[in-house]
Amino acid sequence: MHLLQYYLLFALISNVLYFITTWKLFQKAGRKAWESLLPFYNILITLKIIHRPWWWIFIVFIPIVGPIMGAIILVDFVRHYGRRSFTDAVLALFLSFIFLARLNYSPKTLYTGKEERKETFISAILFAVVFATIIHTFIIQPFTIPTGSMERTLLVGDFLFVSKMNYGIRISMTPVALPFLQNKIPLGNSQQPQNQTDSYVDQIRLPYMRIPGWTKVKRYDIVVFNYPTDSLHTAIDRKDPYVKRCVGLPGDEIQLVNGNLFINGIPEEIKKDEEQQHTYLVYATEVGMSRKKIEELFGYAVYEEQSDIATGKKLYFFHGLTEEGANKLRELNTVDSVSIFFKNKEDDGITYRNGKIDTTQSIFPLHSGWNSSQYGPLRIPKKGDVIKLTRRNLEQYERIIKDYEYNDLKIEKDKIYINGKQTDTYTIQQDYYWMMGDNRDNSLDSRFFGYVPEDHIIGTPIFTWLSIQGMFENDLFGHPAKFKIRWDRMFRIPNNDVPLKDKTNYLTYFLVLVAAYLAYDYYRGKKKKEKKK
């Protein structure tokens, strides 16, 4: 049976049960019994019975918040029949149809009508949760930078607001879930998420749907997306969120030569607010550089120091260094040369762990002979592409066919079967993107996990509202850092091609808006008190 058929069957059974357990309650409220049978219409009548706005019906069908609103309506419904205790609320929520049937067929049940509502702490919290969940799920989601893959464009400890509207609102595919939690309930050992409980019901899923946005993903956008090869979660919207820069669009050709990125044969463009980092190889004289001098230049730096036995000169590997930092080193009298360090072609890009290939840390596709510095050329698939399949290139498209576009793929005696039919071609069903971190030598990105499907795109960062140094263990590339607030990064737009020093600080605007709201709220409260008098 198709998934949509299951949904329709579930909706039909629920509607019939609602009719069987409420038709007398409708009559006691002055309505017709048949009104509890008609889908959608019975919800509108229920809202009339409990004297709630008709437009609440739209919230009932919003994923994630819908079940919360449904619970509010159900509890409010039984309260209009005299069942107003905490126990009644619990029974209505956890034994819904049984409790409703008992009320429906009890001769003692009476419709008590509209009650004087007093806003309680619990009701205020529930409505706040509904409103905040709608904002969080469909409009703007807070996001934290926990790793250094985008340093120094985005720093570890940056707190961002991510817009889900720019590229189009993606409807939640797991509609039954706890609000505000990505995929796990944070109880128990956080270092072993596989042993934690899911925060969503994986068995109930909706198909991928996206409301059109006002822009498409553009080359060099900073993009938040779900990690495609998440091993713990198969529901797309519950995979871990990642943030990288989109360097390749559908149909582009990607290539790295000696660590330098080329897109369609042209060197990449470095955005004005992109502080790209690489590992640099530095040759110095016998005197070399002291740690004190390095700290004077950078404040901190992660580097390794060696000596060349043949020449007696010093050799340094600086990890996570910007071009600006490299130029500072070039100005030193004791430095002979500074260049980007890259892997040679002999490195096959495969990482082993316990004698087995670690696919997470190995270059995509496996056995390509590429590595993170010498990569490609590789064409990014786009919707409508007809791919010629061979045993040689199948590994490149296997995830697309099986995991991202949900086909049955089998190989028997060097023949390829898709959904039971032998074939040597495949038509791509959606667009794909290529994501890379600005900290190029410390980034788990598309070079390792491959293409990012369109249905995995979440949104783009629009605002840095807080930035804290020392928030995570690996802050500043693992270098111990003192806890402090980075005021110079707060209330700025991180993705607008403007250098950090020239970015507008919106703190003043924010404080003015807060002050205006507080003044308005005070004035409104004062007016209400005057009316009551």
C-alpha cells in the first residue's frame, strides 16, 4: 500500500471514530449530529462549540504544531462539558476516543457553554510554544556553529538566525515530533547519540514539498543543509544540520588542482566576507620564528615546527591560516618562502580505521584516486540529466539512485538493474549542489560525502545575534580559548559580500525596536486598566 493511502486510511478511521464518540456531544451543544461526521467541517463546528477563531483550523494541519494545537482544542472541548480538572485533561489527551465516548454516551453529560477564560501560565506557555514552533519550523531557525569548518568566515560559537524562506519553505517530512529538537531527546550520554531516544515519530512521514522562495541557491552562498549521509537518521529533515559554502551549482564542473578550486575551468571567486583558510608550508632561516613572535602576529596559531637536516633551516606547517596571515609571515626577515601546502597525486584519498575503509573520512567517490587537494574534474548532476551508467562510475551515482531518489538498485553479473529492469542509463530526478568549507583543510564537506540533494537544503544564515568564544571544546581549531563575548561579530549579516569591518551593526536598531515595543505594551496595559475602572 502506498504511503498516501495509509494517510487517507488513518484520516478516515480517525474521522469515523470522532463521529462515533462526539455526535451526541454536538447535539447537546445545539448542533446537528451529522456535523460531527463531515471531515474538516466537523473541526470548524468544534471550534464554534468551544468559541475559538475559525482560522485555528489551518494551524491544526501544520506539521509539528498541528498535534499541539489539536491537544489544546481537545482539552478545551471537554472543558465545555464540565470536565475541567487536570485528570480530565490527561485522560482526554492519552485516552482520547475512549474518554470522548464515555462523555458522549453518559446521560449526565451536559454542555455548560462558554466559560469565562482566564489566561493561565500553562495556556500562555502552550500558545507561546505553538507560535514559536511555527516560526522555528517554517520561517527562522536558530543555528549554532560548533566546528571550525567555516573558520574564520563563521567562528565556532557564532549563533545565527537561518532563514528558511529565501530558498522556499520546506514542509516538515516528520510531522509528529517534539518542538525545537532536531533529532534526539538530549538525555543520557551526549557522546553516544545512537543510544538516545528520537524526538520524532519516524514511522509517520510526509513526502517532500517546498513552497517556492524568492531566490534559488546561488554560487558562493553560505547554505545550511541536512547532512546527506547521516547514518543515524533516514528522515531528511531529521538529519544533522551542516553549514558550508555552495561552490558548485547543478551542471557545474568542479576541480581542485594543488588545493586551488576551479569551477567550470575558472578559478573560484573569493567573496569579500569570506576568510578562506588553508594549511601553509613555511620555510625559514636557521633562526626561524619564536612562539612569542607568532603570538604577536596572530594572537593564536596552530602550527608544527621541524628542522631540515640537510640545510639546517626551519620548516613550519601553519594550519588554518588566511591569505592575510600568510602575507604577515612573508614580511618577516627570517622567512624564505610561504606557500599553500597540498597533497600530492599519489595520495589516493582513502582513510582506514581498524583495517577497514572509513567511508566518512575517505574521498568521494571511493577508488577515484583523488584526494582533498587534487580532485576531479567532476560534474554536478542536475534535474533531467540522463546518466550513462557503467560499473566504473556507478559508485558516483549509487547514493543518488538508491538513497536520495529511492530506487531499488542491484548489480548481477555486471548488469545493472533499477527497480527490477536492466538498464545502462538513469535520469536524475532533482538538482544537486556541491558544498565546501572555507577552512579548506579542516572541513568534512562534499569532497567526502558527495552531492547535496535539493530536498536537503534548509536555508541560509541571515543574522549573527550572538558570538561566544570558548563555547565548545574545539573552539579556535582546538586551541584553548577563554570564555568571552565577541561583540564585534554580533548583530551583523554574515552572508552579504561585505568585509567584517564594514558590516553594519544592527544593535542600535534592535534596542530601539525593543524600547518601542515595551513602551507600546505599557501604554496598552494602562489603557486596559482605565477601561476596567
